[in-house]
Amino acid sequence: MRRKEQVQKPKSMWNSFKVFVKSIGHHKIPILISIILTVGSALLGLFIPKILGDMTTVAVNSYPDLDWTTLGQKAITVIILFCASAALNYGQAYILAIVSARYTKEIREKVLDKISRLPIAYFDKHQYGDTLSRMSNDVDVLTTSMSQEIADVSLSVTTLVGVMILMLTISVPLSLISFVVVPLSVLVVGRIMRYAQKYFREQQNTLGVLNSEIEEDYSGQVVIKSNSYEDDALEEFGRINEKLTVASRRAQIFSSLSFPVTHIFTNLGYVAVCALGGVFVVQGRINIGDIQAFVQYVSRFNRPITEIASTTSTLQALLAASERIFEFLDEPEEEPDPTPSRVVERVKGEVEFHNVSFSYLKDRPTIRDFSVKVTPGMKVAIVGPTGAGKTTIINLLMRFYDPDSGYITVDGVPTREMKRSDVRKMFGMVLQDTWLFSGTVEENLRYGNQAATLEDIKRAARASNVNHIIEALPKAYQSEISEDSDNISAGEKQLITIARAMVANPPMMILDEATSNVDTRTEQLIQDSFEKLTNGRTSFVIAHRLSTIRNSDLILVMRDGAIVEQGNHETLLKAGGFYAELYNSQFADN
């Protein structure tokens, strides 16, 4: 069944803005300096039209004998102001570029650190692609827009206020004509932006869903092709892509409306100023140089308004991205480890479940009153049908989840009283879904024990029956494993993960369905490796192939979250119960 995307309702723009401002608070000094430089650059530029207007007045009044001395002095002043303004503008851009780069680094580190502190339950409930979208797309939007918005808003506000003051010093009546259009345009644009915010957030959320769909389809190409699901996958992708297109189009349409609406109001004011200003010049109420300067100020007065309006789309995207990032960073984390925590100095391997009950959903218990004692060095197999709770037992043992009631002890110490990292270091895990990262074979084998030497690694590889496979690779232990590990077979990957566990050399082992995807010959190799890996160690084995656990010291038979039978292979077969039924059903056709 295909999942349905969840599009959240937009939240308060003001709250998103406050959270964003708080997040850049420790950069306030360089940001403040850049704002001061921006303000200085804008102010220096504001005096240029007035000086140019004065030059026109001087030229007109002194004609035909032009006052070249005064004109030259004013021209030099204009050049100095131009250069100083440009220098300050470059300085603020340089500072903001550094701040933006550092802020990007901090946000990505926070997101990655957050991932390491989230409970496994979060990853069980959230799509991988959406989380990836927050780490990449949303962070990029946030950081690339930040420096642009700080500079643009600072410049626009300074220009707007400065121009208003200078316009009032030239002519109050003409200024009032320009000022009246401002509240009207702001009112209209504000209503438009409320609609735009809704669609910008929907755009970002749908983009996360689309990324999940792409990741799922990319990684599952073999399954898609083998089931001839290409057309359905394309249809599903097209549906989500169309939804993203609609949301993006609406967001851009509403945000883009702000510019033409503002432009209409400001141009109406501009026409009125030109007409009335001409009358004032004819009447002698204002110098021609002043009206020239005023007309330039009207243009500059309109410009910050239109620029503020045109940056609203960027601001909307920034706030939508900010909201999604900080929602992720505010997700509940794992409960903190106890302080002080208890430590098992020398792990013997005695594990006991004391009346453990657990449920993923409150109304659907997964494990009920589970109790068992495992002595050091015992090999314990956990069997049962799908959904019986086998993997949940491992999740509880590793403290990926904690029991709702009851507790688990290792060598008599409750795992709840230990650090999660200390609990997990006690176990090595070999899973059904083999995971190897992009890197050399040696780097993969050393993953659980960075202090291991190459000889340690080769010894483990020989013990796990994978050394000859590695040596046959083009560069042996220095051979690169591709990102998807598709240059080695499933069985070879499984043998490498076993060797990795041997290199780590943990006190106890967990083997979860580790032979379910391999052929019979490879299964025998893996079984031989398992025997060496678990020798002398307490180990827990989950297996569907019951033939692989016949030599287990203890077999726990689970059904509906409870132990229904326990004993060794021969005892359980003689009992003729549920285990015998499961075992015989696997060999019924043989």
C-alpha cells in the first residue's frame, strides 16, 4: 500500500521569524557591523542626488559664466561619496558571506547531532526523504537567503527613512503625495502575503514527500522492475510532483503579485509628483535643482518599497524552511542517561528479562510479561511467526526502546541504570539487512574497532570465511565498496558484516535473520562463521530457517508477544507443540 503524504498547516509567520532571529543571535556582532556598514553605505548614497541637484542650480544660476570651481568641488564630493558607499557595501557583503557560511556549518552540525540523539521511534515514524530534505534543501534555502535578506532589508529600510527625511526638507506637499501610497500598498501586500505563506509551507512539505518518493524508487529499482511496477511508480511520482507544481505555482503567483501591486501605487504617486513639481518650478516655489533631486528621491523612495515587496517571496521561503528545520531540532530526544550511571566492568554475559511488557502503540501490546534468564555463554534462539515480537526483544535488549514495565539486567545491573552507549558496546549485531558504507573493505571491517590492526582484520576475515573473497578483489582489502555495495553479492556482504563483528570483538552477539537471503552453500559458510563468532559468548539468534538453530542451548518460541514454549531442539520436537508445528512445516515438502 502506497503511503499518503502529510502536509502540515502553516504556522505563525511571526513565530517562525522570532525562532530564526534567535538562532542567529550569537552572530549578532558581525551582523550588527554589517548592518551599520549597510546603513552607512545607504546614507552616503542618499546625499548624491541633493548634491547633483545643487550642481544643476549652480549651473542654471551662473549661466552663461559657469562657476567651475563650485561645480568641480561638488563633482569631487560626489565621486568620494560613490567610492565610500561602494567600499562600505563591499565590506558588509564580505562579512555576511562569512556569517552565512558559518551559520550553514552550524545548522548542518546541529541537524546531524540531532539525528544521533533522536530515539529509534522517530525514524520508524518519519520518512527518510523528508528528513533528508530538511538537511539539504531547507538548510540551503535558509542560509542562502539569510545574507541576502539582511542586506536587502537593512538597505531598503535605511533608504526609505533617509529619503523621507530629505524629501520633507525639500517640499512637504510633494512629500505627502509620495507618502500616501505607502500604507495603501503595505495593506494590500500584507493580505497577499498571508496567502503566499500558506503555499510556501505546503511547497516545502510536499518537496520532502517527493524526496522520499525519489529515494524509495531509486533504492527499490530491482523490486519495481521485477514486479512490473514502473507505470504505477511513475504515476505516483507524477501525482506528488503535480501537487508540488501546484503549490509552487500558487506560492510564486501570490508572492509575485506584491511587486506589480506596489508598482502601480508608487507610479501613481510618481506621476502626481512630476505634475505638481512642474507647477512649483514655474511658480518659483522651488529651485529646478531641488525638483531634479526630489524626482530622484521619489524614484529612490519607490525603489525600497518595491524591493521590500520583491523580497517577500524569498522571506516566505526562508521562514518556511526555518520552521521545518527548527521543528526537526525541537523533536523530543531520547531520555537522558542516568547520572550517575552504573557500569559492568567485566561483562560475563548473564542477561535476564524481568516481566517485561512493551507496546509501540498503546492499544496494541507487542510484548507481554516476558521473562527469561540467560546464563553466560548460552546460545539463545528466538523463533516464531512474523509479528510475534522477536525483533522487538532485540530492540529492548539494545535499548533502542525501553520497556513499558519490567526491566532487563546484564550481569545483575538493570540496563536502564546504564548509559545507552555502554549497553550497546556489549553487543555486536549482524542483521538481515547488511549495511556497508562507501569506502574500502578495510575501512568497513574496522568500523566497530578503530584500533584494530590490518593483521587483526585479516585474522577475523579468515575466521569468517571471507578472506579468500576479499583477496580475489582487484585491490584486496583496499578495494572500494560502492555506495550501494552492488559490486559484491549479498552473501559476501553478510560474511563481511560477520568479520566486522569479529573485529569489534564484543562480549555478546545478536544475529537477526542473518541467513535469510543467501543460498545453501553460503548459508553453511555463514553458519560456520557464526559458530566461531558466538563461541564462548552469550548470543541471541533470530531465525526463520529453524534448521540453523538446532544446536542452540535454549530456544524461545514466541507467539503474540509472549513465550509459549522454551527448551532445546530435541525437547521441543518431542513435546509436539507449536515449535514442532513450525519446524515440520518448513520440511513438509522435502
